[in-house]
Amino acid sequence: MSSFFTSFEDQVRPRGLGIKFAAEGQEDYWLQGKRYSVSQGRYFLVNDSVPSLDVTIKNKATWSVCVDIDAQLVNDVLQQWLHPNDLDSHHHISRYLLTPDLFIREAEASNHLQRLLTNLITSSASQTLQVSAIELIYELTSLVIEENKGVVDSYYRLQTAKSSTRKEVFRRLLVGKEVLDDSLFTELSMKEVAEACCMSEFRFYRLFRQCFGDSPYNYLFKKRIDKSIELKKQGQSWVEIATLLNFTDLSAFSKSFKKVMGVSPSKAIL
């Protein structure tokens, strides 16, 4: 369903795997007190485990599209991707593949995905499709799974005996990841992060590394360096940035920056 609004406020209920994309303007989705902003070139994935969520558009001309993909199709694509040599697996695809915590996220769309979704907006508005609708949905589903490969990999990288345990561990690790994302400008110990996930510090460290392929320390370290580049583009000095991001001094920040980026801040091409 494509739409054009300058102001809008409603509550929506996802069906299957919902994809919300804005070609122009901005939509804000609110889920459990957290805002997900869908602006130009970005999309929001939400699973049908969410009963409803609020959406608002405030005084901004917004062209957008919402696509709901049947859960069975998403599972089929996941199954073929995870087990490409199992030709008969489609007869017993398990609903657990589309776990509630696997596809609830905001992300940047690739050029290919942006073109496809933008074409859906214009095609839906004019009611003309150059190819069949089901063919477009197949391509869209494959692209979304491919672009979220890292998230899917992280989920299935967790070594648990039961799928229910994997779901719960992954949910807790996402809580920890979110706490780390929100602590770029504050001093926060890993013990505090682990407590937010209801885990011991060692268990959080081990499972985070198993799931995301990096330690929580390095994850936070790299996020701060990424943030420093963003702040520099906004016009702040390296000294101000080093202080904001809780580095002891400019020298410590410069060493950390070079470790991640390969060059010192003064030589970085931004």
C-alpha cells in the first residue's frame, strides 16, 4: 500500500513481516516507547508478533509504501538460504524461523532495494505493474533477507539446544546491544550492561561475542569511533569530540581512531 501524506497519525497492525519505507519525507513509528524513524532511503522492519504500533507524519510531504509479506514466504526464503541443499525442506518449515526478535529493526536500504521499493510506490499509485506482483514480492523478500544477513547470522550463530532458549538469549543480547548504543556519551561498565540483560558479566561477554562476532568492548569502541566521524562532519573539533565520547584526552582518542580507521583523525578523509 503506497501513500502520500503531509500529516498523519494512526495505529497499525503488522501482518507477517511488515516493511515500511519512505522515498521522500519521514514517518515515525513508536514501539514499546522507542521511536523508529523512516526517512528517505531508510526502512523499518516489524514482525507480526507486535500487536500494534503507532505511526505519525508531522507537517512533511511524505511518499511511502508499506508491504506486508506472508510469514510462510519469509520462512521459505530463510530455509532456502540456511539449508540450500535440502530440496524437500519446504514441507516442514518451522514458524520459529521468523522469530519475533529477528526482524524488528530500522536500516539503510541498498540502492537496489530503494529502487524496487520506490517502483512499488509509483506502480501502486498508477496501478500499473511491469512484472507480476508475486514476482516483485519474491524479489523484495529475497533482497530483505540478503540485506539483513548479518542479523540472521547472529541469531543462528548462538549455540543453544532449544529454539526457545535461542530466542530468549537473542532477545536479552539485543537489550544489551541497545544499552551499548545508548551509552556512547556516558561511562558505563560491562557489569551494568550485563545486569540490564539479566546475565552475569562473563555470560554476557561470551554470548555477545558468539552472537555478533565481536566482544561488547570492541563493539562499543567501534561505535564511538563511528560517532566521532559523524560529529566531525557536523563541525565539532576533535578535542570536543574526544571529551564528549569519554576518552581521557586527545592523544588516547587519536590512538583509538587510528586503530580502527588506519589513519590519525587529522589525516582522515571525511
